[in-house]
Amino acid sequence: MPTSLNELDQTYRRTYRRLITGVVIIYGAGLLLGVLLTLGHPKVATWIAQAAGAEFAGSLEPSVPEPVRVAQPAKPMRTVKAD
């Protein structure tokens, strides 16, 4: 059954509108859950602050290269015979 281009365009628009609406609802629910957890449990705010601090630790200071360590020669391997 052939459909007109106008009907296909309306179908695509409706599909994209539903997809965008669903994505916005999912992100909004996640954001709301995060806010409620943060306000409801004060320890969660501390966890978030610690995680953010760990994420960006050392990003403001230039990194200092560690001193070069020279490899030591390996000790000779000794084997034991079982007779």
C-alpha cells in the first residue's frame, strides 16, 4: 500500500518527537533521583564531593615526573632435581 511523502514525514516527526520526549523524561527522572538522594541523605553529598575531588585531583597543578628507576638484573634461577 503506497503512502504519500507527507504521511511518511508526519510519521517520522511523530517518532522523533516520542524518542526525544522519552530521553528527556529518563534524564529528568535520573536528575530528580540524584537531587532527592542528595537532599534526603547528607552523606550522599559528601560522596559526590569526594568523587568530584578524586576525578579532578592534580588537574590544576602541573604533573611532576617521577624519578627514573633503573631495572636491576634478575637473580639466576636455581632448579632442584627430585630423584
